[in-house]
Amino acid sequence: MDGYPPFWGNLHNGPILLKVDSVEPVVIDQIKKGYEFIKVYNRLDAAVYKKIESVCSAQNIKLAGHIPVKLDKSDMLTGQTGEIEHLSGYARLTSNIDTVSANVISQNSDLAYDLELAKSYSLDKIKIAAGKTRDLNIWNCRR
């Protein structure tokens, strides 16, 4: 599931979600099709992503994927996060920089954010993020 335009462009073959009220029927449909988890990409609107988290939790289905770039970093690691692909978003949690360049914002990509923000990381913030990840039983996929 992704926002618009989807990160993979014409290669994206999953649902594109733009409104919160469209989330629950789409997640339910994916469950009925037999999917074992819901995968999200980084261009989802923050409110849409939070609704996906909520519906997945209520339906007892795992949420996996990329952290949307529009999601506030205080909302990134929650009990519903599930699994984070490629450690996406962690640079936002662990950087000493709070803003990114206009060029990075225009790319609307977690990779662009991570590459720019990782240039100035804090070991203390890494330890905090790692501890919260452990405490919430969030899995990470690095490949």
C-alpha cells in the first residue's frame, strides 16, 4: 500500500490509499485474499498510515514496510509498527539534524531522508531507538 504517486511508479501493483476512510475496506480485502501481513511504503499520508496501523491491530494482522516520510518521528515506533523494512526512518530518529533540504523533501522518499540525516547521527539517540524497538518487539529487515 502506498500514497500517490507510488514510490515504484508504474511497477506498483498494490492499493494506493489517499483517504483515511478507504483504509479499512482495503485492509479487509487484502486479508480475504489470504495475505499474511500488510506492507506499506513511504508515500502514505500520516493519517492514512495511522489508520492502517489501527486496522491491522484490530484485525490481528502484521504490519510491515517503510515508515512514511510524512509521519512525525514521535509516531514512528509504536506497538502496532510490526516490522520496518531496510531500517527506514531510523535516521530521522537518530540524527542531530531535524530538517532536510528542499531537494530531499521533493523526492518524497525514505531513502533520501535517511541518506541526508544519517550524516549527523547521535549514538545516544541510536541507543534510545534501539531500546524502544526492542521493548516494542519491532522487527527490522535490512535487505
